[in-house]
Amino acid sequence: MPEQLQFADSRALSEPFAQQLSQQPPDGALAWLTAILATQAPALRSSNAILLAYTGNPAAITWIDANIGSPVAGQWGVASALLATPWPQIVDWLQRGGAHRLMALDTLLAYRKPAVNMSPLEQIAAPVLPQAPARAELDAALAACLAASATPRIQAAVASIDKHVDEILRGGPRGVAVADLPRLYLDPAPFQHASAILEQHEAVVGGMRHNLQNLLKGIL
């Protein structure tokens, strides 16, 4: 099966992944998914990394830590936030540099409050940073990050984190527990706030589709 799905994106993986979630324990679903990701090209693996979160298995963080690589798509960071990666682990990634540093910054940003530019499942899950630091500690870590490597991508990521810093450090309960992420993937409707989020997402997608159709009519 892993070889057959070597070139599958997240949409193509969705049905067989859902079958694994419904039939296997978290360890089984994670083993199945990582076996597939290990066969995929780096860019496709990065794009599909978001699925690791929906195994609901904290052990996925260990796999992410060992397998993160270029290109570092934002999905690695979103998956890490959904899996409740705590601040001490993020600090370690910041200090290690390279792909880990980029993922750490993406993880921090993924802890901001839910917004319409996130996927519906991310909005419903609403992850909250565990063991969140004081503002001064976060500022010092970001300053050290910039001092070590102030590439345009890192500068942009730090600026985005600064913009949402109060949201990132907000604390409180998250929307969906890590252990319940498989259920969220399989059927989001029963979860709190899901109805409004799904309706809003459908309205946004419908509006974009309508605008695209009008644009195509104008071209043709």
C-alpha cells in the first residue's frame, strides 16, 4: 500500500487515511501514514505532513522532529501545533536552526486564534501553546533567532508572530483535544463551533468559485 500512494497528495490520501483512523488505534494509523510519507518526495511529504496531526498520536511529534527537511512547508508547523508541541520543544527547534528553526516559527504562528484563512479543521481544533512563556522570554528567543539568521523568511515569520503575540500566549483550553483529532477529521460537525465555521468556510469557497466563474466568462 505505501508504494501505491507514493505520489498521492492529501486529497488522494483522505479516504484511505480515514479508513485507517476508523479501523486502527493511533499507533497503527501513525505507522501506516509515516510509511507512506517515507516513500514520498520531500515537497509532497511536506505538503502531506498536516495529516500527521489527525492521527491524534503525540508520538507523531518525535517523527516530525526526526524527519523535517527542506522544503519546509507551513504544514509541518500547523501539524506540530495541533499535536500540542510545548514551548520547551519549540525553543529547542529554534536553537537547532535550519529546517527546525523554520518549523518552530511556523508552529508558534499556528497557535494564534482561529481565523478564516485557516482550514476549518484548524479553526475548530483551536490549538493553544502548552507551557507558554512570558512575553519577555518569547521576545528574547525571537531576537536570538534573528541574530543567528535574519533571512527574509525568518524576518517575515517573526513579524507575523509579533503581530499575533497576545493570541499566541493567550492560554486557556483548546477547541479539540489531541486525542480527539481523529474524530474531528472523520466528522467535524459534532464539535463546538463547527457548524458556524463550516458554514462560513463554505460561503467563502462559494464566493471564490463564483468570482472565478465570472472571471472566466470575461476571458472567454
